[in-house]
Amino acid sequence: MHTLQAIQALRDVLAEPRQRGLRIALVPTMGNLHAGHLALIAHARKRADVVVASLFVNPLQFGPDDDLDAYPRTFAADQAALENAGCDVLFAPRAQTLYPNGFDTPTQVRVPDVSEGLCGGSRPGHFDGVATVVSMLFHLVAPQLACFGEKDYQQLAVIRKMVADLHLPVEIEGVPIMRADDGLALSSRNGYLSAEERAAAPALYRTLCALRERLTQGESVNTVLGDGEKALQDAGFSLDYLALRDSRLNPVTAYTREAVLLAAAYLGPARLIDNLTLELPGC
Ligand code: PAF
């Protein structure tokens, strides 16, 4: 595996496979890799000839109250895990390389509408930072394919809209959420949980499953969501949001069939997110 920091080195390494018409896949990450990230690499490995992972903790997507400084940096372990997973190129640029003019007034990509509300409501500017860095990576790597986890459902929707609106020549593939045996969605932020909080954390998934069951049976959305909020608070979560949206994150209507139930909640210092897709019954 090539490990590269410089843009020119990345372009040089990819020039030859590109010229041979090989298919290049990109898996963007912020490091602190777990089995969920490695599933993205495995997916990319099956769908492309050359797998590039990026590792960059992107300051632009962290707000003033976010955990940028505390965000775990585990470069050596990440590099070894990527190599074992069959990644070909690791691109790990410095902040100064991606943002040569600093962070005060960088050029930014904003994806309106889908970036607003849910995580975008509680983390203003977050998805502008994500869209900006992902579009930079798309320009630098020029992959035919890019893989993102479905755990970050809104992020995936933002990236899909950005790609459609800007006519970027890259296919976006969502990869299903990886869960621990007790159902907790794998996340770098699970590392912030104490043993006691970790034991309580699967209640988020269990609650979503119970709510999904009731929604698919046609119970009133408001009643189900109200009960869900109470159940999560009783389980020790401080709720950010619990919402039912259509699969494109628009509000549900009487005609919505494909829907997604999304939640973000704090457990101690960790902000956990999760989602489940479901089919709503017809009238
Ligand atoms: O999901 C992430 O880890 C990040 O938001 C991403 C897509 C790598 C952009 O920094």
C-alpha cells in the first residue's frame, strides 16, 4: 500500500492505473477505523481495481462546540488495518495541503435543503464542511466510485445531491450499517462511552426497532415518536432528534411508503446517531 501526503504524489501514483482504464474507488475516512470502515474497503475492493482510502480529520466540518481536538487519532493502527484490508493507496494529507489559505474564508460547497435540519440543525455548517472536503477529494482522486456508510444517512443524502447537482462523474454507493452483537451501530464515537454507558447504548437501536415495528403496522406517527422520545430519555439518553422522513429526508406525507427513522442522542459525552429504513403501510 502506498501512503501519501502530497497531492502530486497521489496524482503520480494514480496516473498509470487511470491510463490503463482501471476502475478507482475512494473511501473517505477521518481515521480511528473500525469494522464499519473496513466493510467500506471490502465493498470498494469488490467493485473496483484500485482502492484509495483518505484519512483526514477535516476541521471545516467541526463546529466550535464539537470534539475536533479530542477526536481520536490512531494513524499507525489505521494504516495497518487498511493494508490488511487490501487498500492500495492511503491518502493522508496535512490540513495545510487541503486548505492552503486556512480556514477563515475557504471556498465552500453548500448543499441546501438536505443539509438543513436533523444533524445539520444541531451542527450548523457541518455538512458544508463535509461537502467541501468530499468534493476536494473527488477532484484530487477522480474516482469512478466512492463508498460511504449508511449510518450517516443525512451525509450520504448530502453527497448524493451534491454529485447530482454538480454533475460529478462518480457513482456513490451506500454500505449498510455494521453493528456490534448487541445492535449498537459501530462508530468512532463509541470510544467515548464509559463501560456503564456502553452497556446502555444498545437501547438506541432497540428503541428504533420497536418504533419501526409499530410504524409499519400503521400506528400514528406522532404517538410512536412521542413514545420513542420518552423511552430514550428513560434509558438515559439526552435526545437531539427522533424523526421519521421519507427516503430523501423530506417530511412524510400520507403517500410516503419508503421511509427512514433517524435518531441522534447524547449518552454522556458521546453523540450517537442511528437509523432504520422501513416501509409505511398504504392507506
Ligand atoms: O464520515 C466521515 O468520516 C466524514 O464525514 C468524511 C465523509 C470522511 C468527510 O470528512
